[in-house]
Amino acid sequence: MLVIKNLHANVGDKEILKGISLTVNAGEVHAIMGPNGSGKSTLAQVLAGHPGYEVTGGTVEYEGEDLLAMDPEVRAHHGVFLAFQYPIEIPGVSNAYFLRTAYNEVRKANGKEEVDPMDFLDVMTEKLKLVEMDEAMLQRSVNSGFSGGEKKRNEILQMAVLEPKLAILDETDSGLDIDALRIVANGVNKLKRPDSATIVVTHYQRLLEYIVPDFVHVLAGGRIVKSGGKELALELEAKGYDWLLDEPAAVGG
Amino acid sequence: MSTATYRDQFNTLTPEGPAWLAPLRARAMERLEANGFPTTRNEDWHFTNPAPITEGAFEPMRPASGTVTQGDLVPFLVGHAEWPTVVFVNGRYAPTLSRVDALPAGVRVLSLASALHEEPTLLEQHLGKLASVDEQAFAFTALNTAMMRDGAVLHVAKDTTVETPIHLLFVSDAGANGGVSHPRNLVVMERHSRATIIEQYASLGDARYLTNAVTECVLADGATLHHYKLQREGQQAFHVGHIEARQGRDSHYVSFAFSIGAALSRNNIYTMLAGEGCGATLNGLYMLDGDQVCDNQTRIEHAEPNCYSREMYKGILDGTSHGVFNGKVYVRPVAQKTDGKQTNKTLLLSDKARIDTKPQLEIFADDVKCTHGATVGKLDQIATFYMKSRGVNADTTRRLLTYAFAAEVLETIELEPLKEDLEKLTLQRYL
């Protein structure tokens, strides 16, 4: 589904990603872990098309197409979804309006008919349950005045509505208490399909108790320095990252 | 246009009204002649050249042709259609289009022309007492005072609450072309009274005319006035509006100025916090396109201690439009414990649009909390990315975020039905 080869990316003149290679297949959950400043959030944002980063080398193939050539909205139409670490507040635009607009744009791009507000409400009723959100949330402005937990849940609600093929969660767990974490993780798990894949970017092993990864990759200094199964996350929790930082970087393949 | 033309017009006015009126007019005319109209050399007109107005050769506006119908007004009946509405066409009171029969006891709404006969004492006490005609910067106020003929007079008796908003609607029809009207309004709020007014200026056609309006608001102790000003003049029209309020102890003046019309407009909103414990809120939203010019001038004068003022003006400028915001806050030496906050934010949708923003705080008391901030920018790149990453196309993203920028200040409108209408007007503009 996703084949990243030797990906390099800059912010201004500073190189953040220094040759990332990663293959994600349908049905898999990959966790990207690493210390602060390792480039893990950058990787997530580059995949979604964040305008603040410049890709300076490498390729990203998504379902056989050049992902990097697509505008962010086209990536979304093709099923790529990024749950933001810091969701943006949009005062004056209701959640319902925003979600319906996004939902219909994605449908339109995929040759499906748009749904009217009444039918959309039916869609929403089911999705809201998934993240244990009240219907009143739909009438509030997007993320405006939301608590940290509400914002993260709202991200998963958007994900539930858009039903992406490739979901990228950028530190969705940071700042969440255990109840909110459980709700968010439960939502993500229920949204998993055999034809979809999930990339979970996280600083802590905690989230991975709820969203169990098939693969764990450790990012440091803009490179993947170690890959392994879910047991690697436990090892990181116990030993921290320092022992990996001294090892020579794994050669990107 | 020099003031001489207006002197000629002034000389043809037939003397009418109570005896004190003629000297008031004459003095204003003299001040106008002595000072002349301002140019950009005048500090208060530094950013906006009033020449298109002062050289416009406007004749006294002809009375309405009488063909304006209720149906024509429908697009401007904001909020609920059943709200009391006082309609003026081409500057003259239009009783057949107005509806002021359902007012509660203690509330009087009259046209200025009739109030001069029916309430001469009230008018003598207040008319021309707040809006200064002495300085060149206020030449248009002087012109209004010299030439005023009609407008709305609202009197709210003490302890009276007017639940329904009162809508003052000034429309210009095709007959307004080449003309000038000088609407003159007076709002007198007695002790502990409460009211909401909407003062709206709109055009039924595409005439080129000048509206030169002055509104004086007197708030006695404990009074609350919510004052919405909607400027929706025609795209070829000119608008100069001066609102001046004076607040007694513990009074609240809440103003919102919504400006989208006119080729060139000037919007002065001044308030004097003349008693302890007052609050003033001056918010506004202006949205311009093409080569429109909109100049917003506010002045909040803290003359007594323990008052607060809040101010948020937002502008959205597209095309080659030019916006001006000049926010004056004066804090007199006695006005200790003043709490003032001013914000001006501008969104530039085009590289050719321009904003001049000037916070002007003059603080002469030492124990005060006064802040101001101004931002000018384009649509936020990260917010744009956020929306696009949900599949929303670039055009819709731009429009929704533009609306979101406006929504922050629209949300401060307490009058819910009006807020919804202005939100709709804004949304339609960008969707």
C-alpha cells in the first residue's frame, strides 16, 4: 500500500528526515517511536502533505501512485488521513458543516453521490457512538474551545467519517488521560479494516497496549535506527532510547 | 467642493422648528466655513482622502418618488420582520413603510421633523450637545448640524426595558442619485433603561449619493444601549457616519459596526465614559472588495475611574480595497483602575489590498490596565492544510477560513437573530 524509499525532508535549510525507508501493507499497524526531535511527527506530516516541509529526496508510492505529487486534499480523496497532534480551531464553522463538507468532497472525488444534511445526520449518529461523543458536539465550532481530549476525539470522529485506507495518528495519545486514551484507541481499532493500514506515531508505549502494532520502528536523527515486532515497544519502555542512539543507523533499504 | 456650495444650500433652507434651532444651525455652518473640509493633512483624515466626497457636488437629496414598497425593504429587514421599524427614504421619514405601533409604555420613537414640534424641550436639552462641530475633522458633523432635516428620535423613560430591538432603516432609491442626505438621530436613555437599536443604511439601487449621518446617544446612570450599525450603502455611494455616546455612571454602551457597502465610507464611533463603573464595548467587522475604502475611527474616553472598555475590529480586504482602523483610547488622570483592551485584526485576501491600522492610546492615569494589539495577515497556512487534509478543496477551504476569521467577532453579537443574519450575509459573501 505504502512504499517509502530513502525519504529526505527539510524545514528551511535544516534536514529533518535523512533517508527513511518503510513499507506498509494493507491490514498492518505500524508504530513509529522515537525521542523528541527524531523526525517522527515530520514523517507523519510529510505523508499528509504539510506545506511547511520540503521533500528533498526519495519517493513515496501509495497504491502504486506518487503520493508526493498529490495536493493534500487529493491525498485525502485517495484515503490518506492524518490525525493531527495539535488539531486546529476553526471558529464559526460548525463541526457538522465541516464534516459534511469533507465527507461529500471525498465522496464526490470518488464518483459517489453527495448526501444531504438529513442523511448525513444518520451517518453521524453511528460515528458519534464510536468515540463516545454527544450530538451537541456537532453544533459546536470545529475544535473551538474544545479540551485537549475533545480535540483528539474529534480527530478520530473525522477519521470515522472519512473511513481512510491509510490512517496516520500523530501523537494522538499525548495529553490524554487514561479514559480518553481508551476511547480514542477503541475508535481506531473499530475502524481497522483488512484493506486499511494504520501508522501510529507515539512517544510512549502506553498507546500500544490498546492499539497493538504488527511492527515497531524507532526513529532517531531522521533515520529508522531499529525495527522489530511489538515486543520492541516494551523494550523501549523499559530501557528508554539512549541505548539505540549509540548504535550505528540501520541502513535504509 | 468648497463649503460655499453648502452655504448656498443652507441659505435656501426655510426656517422652521423651535427658536433655538436656527442659532444651532447657523453656528455649525459658520464653523464649517471657517474650518473648511479636511484633507489628508488633517491628522484624523491622514489615511483617507475625503476629496471624492468633498468635491462631489451633491445637491440636497430629492424626496422619494413614493414608489418604494414594503417588498423592496425585505432584503434589509434583519432579525425578525415584526420588530418595530422606522423607515427613512432618501433621508425623509416614510410613515407608510414604518411600523412603530407596538412599543411598550415609556418608549417614544419619532421622526426628528415631528419631534422638533412635539418634543422641543427634549431636543433642546440634547440635540447637538455631544457631536462637536468645532474642529475641521468634524466638518461633516457641522454640515449635518447645519442641514439636518429628519432622522429618528428615541426616548426611553427611566426603568423601562425595551425588549424588542428597534430598527432604524435608512434607504436610498434611484431618486437619490447626485444627492446628499443628513440623517440626524438622537437616542436618550433615561436612568436604568435598556434598549437595542439597529441603525442601518442601505441602497435600493446603484445611485451615487452621499449619506452624512450623525447619531447622538445619551445614556443616563445605569442605562444600557445595544447599538448595531449596519452600513450596506450602494457600491457607488459615499457614507460618512458619526456616532457619539455619553455614558453616565454604571451605564453600558455596546456597539457593533458592520460595514460592507459604499465606495468610500467613514465610520466614527465615539463614546465618553463619564461616570464610574461604566462599560463600553465597540466591536466591528468590515469586508471590502474592488476599490472600496472604509475608514473606521473609534474613540473611547475614560473620564472617570473603574470603567472598562473592550474593542475588537476585524477587516477582510480583497481586490484593491483599502481599510483604515484608528482606535483612540484616552484615559484621563482621574480615571484610575481603567481596564481597556483593544484588538484590530485584518485579513488580506489580495496582495493589492491595503490596511492602515493605528492604535492610539493616550493614558494619563498611572493605575490602569490597557492593552492593544494589531495583526495583519493572510489565511493561516496550517489551518488551510488542516482543512485540505480532510479532503476539502482549496477554494472551499479559503472561503470557510475567511468566514471563520469573521466569525470570531460576529460571535460577540448578543442579539441572536441579527447575529444569524449577519453570519449568513458573511457566509454568502465567501461561499
